[in-house]
Amino acid sequence: MKTDIQNVSVINDLLLIYKSEIELTTMKPLTKKMYTEHAQNFVRWISGDFVPGSRLKTGHSAEVNNQD
């Protein structure tokens, strides 16, 4: 998906606020990382810079090749 640059700019600003709020919580570090990475991937997706599952498919192919 792709959205216009004005909306992406506003969303990136909101993402920074979101990440700051996550850091202020008492969540465990791994949980904080998961929350922020998923949000970052969403913003990348709407910017046209991310395809869900694309890395997983590539990694799976490498595993199959290593087993031969």
C-alpha cells in the first residue's frame, strides 16, 4: 500500500510519540521491541517500503537449500 507524503509525515510523527510512550511503560524489553517493530512495519507498509511476510519467505527458502 502507498499513501501520500503528507499523511506519512503525520503518521511518522505519531509513531515517534507512540514509541516514546511505549518506552515509559513497565513492559519487558522484548515486549516493547515487539510493539515498536510491528508499528514501524505498518508505517513502512503504508509508505510502500514493506511487504508483509517477504522476509519470512526468503528465509524459508534458505533453510530448504541448506538441508540439501
